Amino acid sequence: MCKKLRVSVYALFLLLISCGEIATSEQSITEVLKAPVQQAVGFDGEVIRLGVLADLTGSGANLDLARLAGIETFWAEVNKSGGIGKRVLVELLSVDHQGEPTAAAIGASSLAESVVSFAFISEVAAGAAYPILVNENILAVSPTSTLDWESDPRFLTHSVPVEIMMLTLFESFPGANWCVLADRSPLGTNVSASVGVAEELSNLKERVLLIEPSANSKEILTNERCSHLFVELAEGRHQEELRGLSYDGFIFKRATSGNSHESSLRAQEIAIDLTPKWRVDSTLGMREFMTALIRHTPDALTDSRLRDGYVSQIRLYDILERAFVSGEVTRSRLREIADDSGPVNMRSFVEDIDVTSKPEILPRAIGLFSSGGEDPDDRGWSRLQVVEPTESNVKSLVSKQLGD
């Protein structure tokens, strides 16, 4: 292997000499390999700076701090290995918007002056920050996914859009009487908007009841009316309604939502999560993730939100590596690569993503987990099944929701 490398480097050296790219024969091969990479906003030649726009002290702080721990773990591991291109370190610059869209807009504008991309923009901040992303041509990582975000080239998503998640649940439990409890948060709004279409495509007409949290929620949510309940409530909002329910049917919720954690998964609750079990031997990606946790975040709990933050960075890392190799780490170059790069190895956390494929290959499978079952993972969760939606219904849902 080393012999091949020497031959390759020597050939490159001769090629550059013949092209007039090297002034003298004394210049070392090492200097040739350390070709300069174009500097730009967020990259000074030594450090790549990424922005984090999160709720660190407001009502959603518990969620964002957990995800941020995963993001920091990911980049700490990258830096330990030498950084991007084994030469350039990554630094995260954070702004706390405290759950306020106005503060998020100001924070996004401020960060845009110093970063090449956003490594994290929370759901509350996405709308407020969007004009900045457009005007400054900046990529941003979205920690969760909707059809709007997945289809927008400015957002890098890694999870199944909540609209497709609803379709998958309805298809997977065709005999159920569903109730959907969703608030007016960004994700709750998208869940609510998708229910009618997903209900129709799944042939569940008149068997799905959409409920907005209120003082009457306890009266509406009964075992007779709802055999299965899906909950989408933002952290810090309407949690009393959920805790006070006497309902004891099946309760489905995203494992990475604000009010989810392994300690709060009750017997009848089913967590919707990435498909790998939380075990070091489940996949190569989990082995890398758990090794990074031990190195950089040894006191971390087995929190699905932390893992989600870690996984959310894989696409951005891939883009930065490709940009560095190309010799140009600029916002426009990152956008070009994001739009036209081949498959991204998602390390078995989700399906490998390929936006150049026709049709695009995007995450669609979800894992369903419960506590107290057979073969539990390190969270005490057992994987019940991995489910995917039918391709034809996904196409119909996307067309109806996005108007394509």
C-alpha cells in the first residue's frame, strides 16, 4: 500500500512540473500535497466555522442541549482524527435564541457573518432564519424533517419527514382507530396538515381523529374512541394534558421529541426512532458513535436525542470533505456539492442518501421500540419492528402536500 502511494505521489509531482505548476525541482512533494484551499467566510485556511442556532435557555432547552451534545461529540471526533482533509479543524459558534423567532432571526444574521454553514437550526428558528439562508446562500442542517425541508436544497435532513411517518403508521396498523394529538409547533402543524391525506391513502377514512391540545383533551381521548394515539407536542407546551391522561391504549411518539427520553417510556408507549438498536455491536455506525461518546461525552445518558444530533452531521461532514478536496470551501461550492453529489454513507443509521438518483434515495424506514420486551438494548428498549411506507403512496403524499 505504501509503495503504491509513493508511485502515485511521484507521478503527480512529475505531472505538475510538466504543467508548469512547480517553479523549481527543490520544492518538496509534501508542499505539493498541501495545496492551498480557497479561503472564504467561515474558513480562514486553518479553521472551518459552523453555526448553531438553538434554544439553550428557553422552554426547548432540554431538547436542543441534548441534540447539541451529539453534534459536539461528532465534530470533536472529527477534530481528533485531524479535522477536515486531515488538515483543518472545525469550530462551532452558537447563538441562543431562547425559543423566540425574532431572536432567531437576529442570531442567524449575526452567525452568517462568520460561518460557512449552519450545523444546526432548531425547528422554532427555521422559518425566521430562512431568509438569511436564501440571501447568503448558506446550507443548514435540520435536526428533524418535513417534506418542505427535505425538498429544499438549503436544508440537510437525515430523518423521515413527519408527514411520511404518519402515512407509515397508518399503513402499518390498518385495523386501528387512530387519534392524533398535535400542537401548533412547526412539526405539530405539519403533522396536522398531513393527517387527511395520509388517512385517505391508507384507506382509514373516518377512523382518524385529529385533536389539538386543550382542556377538553382528556375527555376526547378515550380507549373507546382511540386504540392508537400519536402525540406531537413541543417541549414545555401542553405537557400537563399528556401527563394527566387516563388513556391506556398504545401511545406513539418520536423518540427524539422534546418530551421523550428512555426513562419516560411507559409500558404502553411505542417510540419511533432510527432503526439501529442502541448497542455497540448493532452496526458499525453505532460502534463509532459509542466510541466517540466514551472519548468526548463520557457522562452522557443513553438519549436518542443525542444520537440524532450526532447522525444529523454526517451529510454536512461529507460535503465539507468533498469541498476541501476540490480546493474550495465556500458557501457556493458547498451548495453545488449538496445538489450534485453521489450517495452519502449514512453509516447504517438510516438508508444511504443519494439526491442524484432518479428517484432520489432518502430515509423512509422507521424503527418502533417499546420497553420491557425481548432482547432489550442499552436503553432497555426492544425493537418491535422496522416499517416502511409503500412507494406509490409516498409519491401521492408528496404530490398532494407539495403540489408537484
